Amino acid sequence: MDFSFGTVAWVLFFIAGVLVFKTINVVPQQHAWVVERLGKYHATLGPGLRWVVPIVDRIAYKHVLKEIPLDVPPQVCITKDNTQLQVDGILYFQVTDPMRASYGSSNYLQAITQLAQTTLRSVIGRMELDKTFEERDHINAAIVNAIDESAANWGVKVLRYEIKDLTPPKEILHAMQAQITAEREKRALIAASEGRKQEQINIAAGEREAAIARSEGDKQAAINEAQGQATAILAIAEASAEALRKTAAAIREPGGSDAVNLKVAEQYVSAFAQLARTNNSIIVPANLSDISGLIAGAMQVVKSQQKII
């Protein structure tokens, strides 16, 4: 009898422990648990220590509220110019309403994946092959907008979609590589021609500037030379005038006339010597011993020479 009572006590204690264990629940951070009471939605348990009624309540769904990456399987899409293109992408989403995520769809992960694939095929089908490589951001934004509208009924927020890889057929890929090579060669030739053009322009500009500089130098040199000649002529004229003023002053002094007559005689003799070496004919006085006649003759010679000049 004691053995039976002890056994029952242990069984009751075990059942009580199980009930207590089922009653107390610890929900982790960034998690949400959906509780059903008698098969019907009852509450959503947030992070922390939570209590449920054993047997009556049941934790039906457990959701992670963190941002979740979802790998979208690769698929073949047909572009607007009838080219096959294999596209591989990844989708980022977050559960925002645990109740809707539990009852809005039987499998929201599969629903999001299928919707992403169909939307991707639709967007790619409206674009040409070259545009698909250039407008990845447009494709990503279009897929996010299309999925997010439907995913709101499933308690899910689609954050972004990223294309991982765009793979065209090998033939198209080779043709694209050949086109890229030709385009690069074209740009290289254009760059080389532009360089030669700029070189010619620079040379012409340099020669023009050099010619201008030389002409400016020649002009300045001519100006300087002319100014130097003018200065020299002015100095000579001033010196001659000063010499004449001094000569006139000397003539007015006593004995000045005699000195002038002597100077004229010397010039006469010199002029006669110069004329003797030429074919010119002159008239000389008959009486060379007459000094006054010599001077008068010299003066006559000087005056005749001045007339000739």
C-alpha cells in the first residue's frame, strides 16, 4: 500500500513538474511566439519570461524578427530582344507581424521566393540585354516594390533585393567581349588622334608666341637703336653748337682774327692736298708769297668747296 502511494506521489510530482515547465516560457530577444488557445489565435509573446496555460494554450509558431537573407534560386529570363539571361539574386526581408506571418500564408518563404522570380522575369522581359547590365538598381527597386505590396498581407517587410550575377549565353558573352574590345580600341585611336591634334595646336601656339616675342624684341631693339642715334645726333649737335659758340667767343678776343686766318690757311693747304689727289681742277693765286692773297684764296677755296657740297 505504501509502495503504491509513493509511486502515485512521484507520478503526480512528475506531472506537476511537466505542467510547470509548460507554463513558464522564456522568449529570446528579437523573437516572437504565437500562442493558440484551443486551436484559435490567442496572443503573441514578446521577449522575456512568459506564462501560458498548460494543455489549453499551445505555442503554435515561433518567428525570428531579425533581418533574414533569402537566396533566390537562379532562373533563366528572356529579355526584350529575345536573349536568354540567367539571373541569380538574394532577397532580404523581416517579419513585422507575427500573427499575419503565421496565418496569412501557409509558407511565406516560398511565396516570397516565387513572387521574386516571377517579378524578376517580368522586369527583365521589358528590357534589352545591354540595359540589364546598366540598370541593376532599377531592377532591384522594381522587384522590392512589387513584392513588398503583396508581402504586407503575410506580415513580412521586404527590405531589398540584390542581383548577384547576370550570365548570358556563351555566344552572347563572346560577342559582348569582342564589342568591348573594339570599343576600347576605338577609344584608344580617338585618344591618340586627340593627342596628336593637341600636340599640333601646342606647337603652332608656341611658334606663334615665339614669333610675337621675336617681333617685339626686334621692335624694341629698333626703338632703342633709333633712340640711341637720336641721342648721339643731339649730343653731336650740342657739341658743335658749343664749339661754334666758343669759336665765336675766341674770335672776338684779341688776336682771334689772326688765329682764324691761320686756321683757314691750314685748312686751305689741307684742302689743296686733298684735291691734288683727285681729278678736280682749282684756281690758285699766282703769288703764293702773298699771305693775304693766300688766305683770301683759301677762303675762296673753302667757299667753293661748300658750294660743291
